[in-house]
Amino acid sequence: MLMRINDALVLDLLRQDKKLTEEQIKNLLDTQRSEKKPLQDLAVAGNLISEKELTQEYAARTEVPFVEIVPKNLRKDVLKLIPEHIARQYNVVLFDVREDGSKLLAMEDPDDVRALNFLQKQLGTNIRVYVATRSNILAALDQYRGNISSELTEVIATDSSGSDAQAVEEIKAEDLAEDSPIAQTVNLIIQDAVKQGASDIHIEPREDQVLIRYRVDGQLRETNKLPKKLMLSLVSRIKILSNLKIDERRAPQDGRFKINVGSGQYALRVSTLPISEGEKVVMRILDESSKASTLKELGFWGISLQRLEQALTRPHGMILFTGPTGSGKSTSLFSILSRLNQPTVNISTVEDPIEYKIPGVNQVQVNPLAGMTFANGLRALLRQDPNIIMVGEIRDTETANLAVQAALTGHLVFSTLHTNNAATCLPRLLDMGIEPFLIASTVRAVVGQRLVRKVVPDGVESFKPDESTLKRVQAAFDLPDAAAMMHIHELEMQAIKGGVGATTAADPSTTEQNIERLWRMKSSSSPASAFHGRLGIYEVLTIGPEIQKMIVSGSTSELLQNQATKEGMVTMQTDGLIKSLRGQTTLEEVMRVTSER
């Protein structure tokens, strides 16, 4: 249930800056008449606007500042100035107290006079009110919970398991019951992982203990250690939830289950693996209640966004996403397919695994044991009258050939490959036996990407780099010594406008003052609290006439890369460099994720 905004204001906000066409608004009003639901609920549910965007627009209109809280950075002493039951009753979070004594309060509904009057009695009159999304406030309210270590210790202490050796060999029926200490332990681990924004949970048996690690913003961190005697029961409980075989401990297994945490529903994709000390479990956390991000929210901008948007308007052809595992390819595809998903379009996918469920899209899970490979799945999809096809990954020649044929016969095809950058994707298709002229005529664009951690604005400080740092940066990003600052500025302007030489010396933003500003890089003395969330860095290689000729003539990836750069492509490294100079990430992050190139 979102903060209630009256329908007239919602319509006005949706029309603002032409966010929706009049046809989309007409369809929305028709749906409202038939379903009799508030416009804001229908607009958010239909991915026409995100909860965050709607709240930001509302904040701007009402002149109440918008805030996005980072839950893990909240100070407990500040948070608890409002008792938890009151904070939950009014959906408010006290997220900071400034040196002048002002108290910063985030509310879902800043017009709730009753709540404000009550809170002024609690906190005094020196309150500064901000508006935040409901989901952000609920995530912040979860921080009232105590430290998971103390909760786990308390739960484990109630476990009456016998000796360690006996417990490792046997599983008692009562240990696996819904209200058992083991079940509570699993729930606590999952809830804590969600609260910390983890994407994966690793439960790892060691010689004398069980190690719990979370992957947060792409980095693994150790969070807890449990007694080794719990390992077998812990794994068995997870297997029961995932509908796996409890007595199969010598072979890997894969499963899935769902759980509600706070206001969100999460799907956990489970993988078990026998190792020397027992069975290791990894659980991937997928937020099923989250809405697809826009391309801008993912980090696309400037010429890269413009060229990808142009490719998406083509009625047929192939658009490929490339990068290593965990580089955000599935998220990019989820965003695009959600955007293209209309009642007039048939979208079908074949995936392994299905990470994001998209209402209205026909999604097929790969199952080699049942004969459902990528190739067989794609062959079946082509008989289902699709307009748009997404193949989770092109792994072999057969799948590559089928995807190319689908693109040739009037379908818009999306897929992924594992290559270092966009340019090396094209020779990779050649290696799979695809004829050069077919690649040149079907591929519309290739997107190379990586994920970098985003910095929290309050957790960083600016500084002008010294000479040694400048040399390190120049070497890492292959910048000319003499005019490095001016060179980066030109790259930024090219990324905005497109094309080599898009800026001139007469451009007022090339003044020394602005160059100095541009070089004020971001750093932090507290890395753990300086990052929250991740951001994509991208390169979008579009296939124009010159690159088509080069593909047909068998040019190398280096030559293709050089030509694409001449035609205005902003490379991943340059995109990351510009984002670091803008304070969105750090140079160290960009160098870390692009160093293998």
C-alpha cells in the first residue's frame, strides 16, 4: 500500500516532462474504470513509473525534500529516539541528528498532521521533514532489530542436540520442524542477509565450524560462525524448503523456495555442493517484489543510452549483452523486456535459470534432463508466434545459428555472451561458425558491461590528486600526459553529445576552473560505509556500414574497437572514469572491475 496521492495529481505528475504518452494515459484510465483501483497503484504495478520516481515527483511538487535512506548506515542511537512501535505506527524514521540539534525525519506521508503533532511532542519542534518511499522506510525500520549474532546465540542455546559427532551423523525429526531452533536459525540468516542488501548467502562447512558469508555489492564478507554440529541439520532444513533430497549428499543439487521478509517477497535459488568438509550451500536472493529499473537508473546515459534506445526501436535484429558472470546482464535484460512488455506484443524467453519473473512474458526454464536445451527451447519458441525472443545465453553453434535465423525472419532477439568487451563479441560469433555476412546483417548493437559499487555521498570527501596518483590513473586509463585533464573533459562532452570532436575550445565548460572541478576525485577513509548499491558501466557498440564491412572482411576485435571508438562509442573504462569523476563511484572500483581487460 503506497502513500495515497489523489488521482488528479498522479495524472499531472505522469504528464509532466512527457513521462507517458496520451495513449498510455488513456489505457491507464480505462484500466482504472474497469478495476476501480487508485491510479498510483495501477501506474506503479504496470511499470509505467516506479515508486521512487512517483515519490520524487510528489516531493518536488510539494516542495518537501526527497531522501533515500541507506538502512545499514543508520545509527542505532539516533533511530531509537523514536520507539519502534511509534515509528511503525506512523511509518517514520529518524535518520540523522545534526550538530545544530535539528532532527531529520523521513516520512511516507509528510501531510500526516496527526503524526507530526505527536512526533513534535516526542522530539521537540526542531524537526526537518523529508519524504521517502514506503519500501525504503520499511527497510529502515528493520534496523530496530538487534544484532543477528546475539539472536543466533540465543536460538542455538535452546538447541538440545547431543555431542558434535552424533549430531553430524544424525538428523532428528524435531530439528526440522517449522518452530525448531534450526528453522529459526535459517530464517534469521536469510532475514539478516536481506537486511544487509546481500545478493548471495554462502553456508560453508569448515573443519571445526560453519562459516556464514554474504555477498554485498559484489564483495563477499564474513558475518557469522556457527558450531559444526549444526551443519547437517542446517543443510537438511534448507533442502526441505527447496524440495531437494535430504539423503543425497554426494551429488550437487539445485532448488528454489520463497520467503517473505518485511514487506517484500524473495525467491531463494539454492545450490548444494559436496566438498571435503561436508556440503556447501549457496543461496541467491532474488527480490520478487522489486520493479524493473529504468535504463537511466541502471547507469546508461549520454550517447550510450541514445544508441541503445535507437536499437530497441528496430522491429527485428539481434541485441547482445556481454560481460562476465555477475556483471548485471540479466538485470539489463529484465529492464528492457519489462519496458517492451505490452499487451500487443508476444515476448518469449528461454533461460537458465529464470532469475526475474515478468508478468505477461512467457518464460521457459532450461532443463537438459528433459531435453529442454537452449537450442530446443528456442526452436520451440519460434513456433509460438513471438515478436520478441530472449535467449538467456548463446553457448553453442546450434543456439547461435537459431538466434541469427530468428533475427533474419523478423524477430527482435536478445541474448548474452561471455566476452571481455563488446568488440570481442563479434569474432566470438565467427568462432561459433556464423557466417560473417549474417552477423553484419543481423546484429544491431552489442552492450558490454560491468558493475561498480556506488559511493554514498555523505561517506566520501573530495581531493585533488597528487602527481603519483595522476600518473597511476593516466597509465590505467591510457591517457596522454600533457593534456590529461582536457582530454577527460572532452571524453565527457563526447559521451553527452556523441561523436569525436563534439566539443571545442570555445565551450565555456572547458575553463580551468571547471577542469579543476572535474578532477576533484572521490575517496573515503571508511570503505565499508562509503558504498551502497551498484551501478553499471557500459559501452554500446552499434553496427554501422563501416563496421559491417569490417566484420565481413574478418577484422580483429582490436580494429573493430578502434573503429567503434572513432564513431563515438564510449568505452566501459571511459564511462567508469567519468562516473568516478562525477562522484558516483571511485577510480579504484573502475580499475578493479576493468583490470582483466
